[in-house]
Amino acid sequence: MLNISHNQLNKSVDITDSKSGKRVFHSNYYKYFNRFLGGSAILGFIILFLPWTQNITGRGNVTTLTPDQRPQTIQSQIPGRIEEWFVREGAFVKKGDTIIRISEVKTDYFDPKLVERTTKQRDAKALSVESYQGKVKANDVRISALISERRLKLEQAENKLIQAKYKVESDSIDLEAAKTAIKIAETKYNRADSLFKDGFTALKNVEDATVKLRETQAKLISQNNKLLASKNEVINAKVEISRVNVEFSDKISKAESDKFSAQSSQFDTEAQVTKLDNQVSNYKIRNGLLFVTAPYDGYINKVLVPGIGQTFKEGEKLVGIMPANVDLAVETFVSPIDLPLIHVGEKVRVQFDGWPAIVFRGWPNVSYGTYGAKVVAVENFITLSNGKFRVLLAPDEDDQKWPKDVRAGSGAFTMALLDDVPIWFELWRQLNGFPPNYYQPETATNKTAKKK
């Protein structure tokens, strides 16, 4: 009680002789308390030398090991209008199941018989290609015929040239004979004239020699004319050869020009056929895109463009989907000061949000509710605004399996296990703000070097 009066009870009443007073004010009470303090000090000193596993903690979330197993959204490759839904949120779909049926919104594709009509255009162009091919073949036959005719005409003209040359040679010989004959006739005339003047022969012999001379001269002139005519035939034969070459070269050139024109039209039409083939294939594929299907087995998460009759653009997100079969992983984040302590393949303990756990950070072996993991990837640069590096963890095959009901996106608490040190060293490190012991994990190469 408070001493609010001048009548003090403790001075007037002695409680040391009471039962409780004997127990409290006895000297043994201090002895027991001192023993308790001494035992606690000894126990605390012993605890300071117990092993403590250094660790790096971090917060993260559950994800998947490979990118193709992570939640994604389904988009349409073409713009359209929603006509019918075949699923609801939370439904399970198999790969290839139809999710949405859409319709066209572009006027270029409104025609329901677009593929059929485009196919007919392609077939008509294909027939045009065949016609041009026939025209090219006809021109090839025509060119071959002209080449054969030119060869025959040239042989005929060359034969005429040879005949003309032989005739020139024959007329030249006849001319030489005529020249010889006129010399003989002149000699006979001169001899008859001399004998007539000397009176040894009759005038009739002179006149006969004169007639013979005139006949021989006429034959010489005629033979000259024949020779000139023969030479003229040689020239005409050469002109004929040149004319045949020119005429048939012109005809063959014209036929080749028609052939090349037909080939050009053929190639142009073939290009149009190829373009129409491409359009037919595109239209068929586009018709298949009017049904949005599931890319794999999974669950529909959330519809992003609800309703019927709503339009959307190409590439716009329509619905979210989560794969049914995934390899779970955990992404956690560590500070830059702790990054040198993280290595691929190291052991990590993981506590999932929603699963009961009793965690002793320094003694992971006596913790309950944590699961084993190992480091599979360490980010080389900071990509997030939190200033930390991302570390990807996969389940440890040597430890117990992760809970099957864990879902991607759940939270997780991670502890990367480092060296074992005494508790006094860990307390000293924490008080001074030093990082955990830097170390390199032992590899096969390091172990071999140590043995040597």
C-alpha cells in the first residue's frame, strides 16, 4: 500500500517471522538466484561456440522454369469482331480447342466466296500460261522450218554460183580459141593477099580468106559477149545468196521476236498465277484464323475483351491462359553486396506463403515447413527498379518435393545457405555490419588441385 498516512505499517508490524517472510527474506534466496545467473552465463557462453549457418534471405514469388510455361495472353493475328465464346473463366482447355469465333471487319474480306472466286481467277490465268506455252512452241517450229528452208535455198544459190563459174571458165576457153582462130584467119588472109598481088593465086582465094577472117572476128565478138554474160551470171548468183541470207534472217528474227513476246507474256502470267496462289493460301489461312484456339493444355485465367459484337485490332490481348503442366521455380532477389556469394548449383531453402513453417535461420536442418531448391540462373545486371539482382531457383531433386498446390505468382521467402561459423562470429559480423564470408564453391577442378 502507498504510504499516504503518517502511520507506517512496516515500522509497526514485523513480517519477517511470517511464513512468506521467512521464504523471501531468507539468505538462500540470493544463493539460488546467483546460481541461476551463473548457469545462464555458462549456457550463453557455450551457445556462442555453437555452429551457425550464414544465409542470405530474400523475398520472391513462384514462377515457371521455362518461358513457354508461364502465364500468357492469347491474341488474334487479324482484326475482327467477337461472334461467340466457347469457354468461361477457369475452364480447362486442350491444345487446339476453340476459344472464340470471330468475323471479319475489313471490307476486302467480306465476300464469303472469296477463296472460290480467287481460285477461278488463278485457274484462268493458268490456262493463259498454257496458251502462251503453245505459242512459244509454234514459233520454235516456225524458226526451225525457216532455218531448214534457208539452208536449202542457200545450197540452190551456191549451186547456181558454181555453174556460173564453170560457164565463165568454159567461155574463157572458147574466147581463147576464138582469138587463136582469128590469128590463123589473119595469117591466111595476109598470105592470100600477098600471093594475089604477086600473081600466084586467084582473086577467089583472097575473097574466101576475107570471108573467113570476117567470120572469125564475128565469133570473137560473140564469144566476148558470152563471157561477159557468164560473169554477169556469177554476180547474179552471189547477189541471190546475199538476198536469201537477208530474207531468211529477217523472217527468223521476226519469228524469234514473236517467240520472245510470247515468253514474256507467259512469264508475266506465271507471276500473276503465283501471286493468285499466294492470295488463295492467305485467304484459306485467314479463314482458319476466324477461330481463336488454345496453344496448349491449360486453364482460362481472365477474359480481357468480354462481350459479343465487340471489335478489336490485330495483336490485341483477348484472354489469358495458364499452362496445365508446368515446372515450378522461384525467382528471388538479392542485394548487390550479396551477389558475389550466390553461385549456380548452391542450395537454398524456400518457404511458400500459405504453408505453415517453423524457421530457424541459423539451423536450417531443424526448420520445419521449408523446401529445398538450388540456384539455376543468376542475373548479370539489374533490370528492376528495386536495385536488386534476380536469382532463379529450381526444385532440389535430392530434397522433398514441393507442394503440388503451389501456384505461379504465390509469394516465397528464400534463404541461401552459406558457410557454417560460430554464433559469436555471426553476432560480431552483424554488430559491425559486415557481409557474410565470401567463398567460392568447390568444383571438381578445385578438388583435384587440392589433392595434387
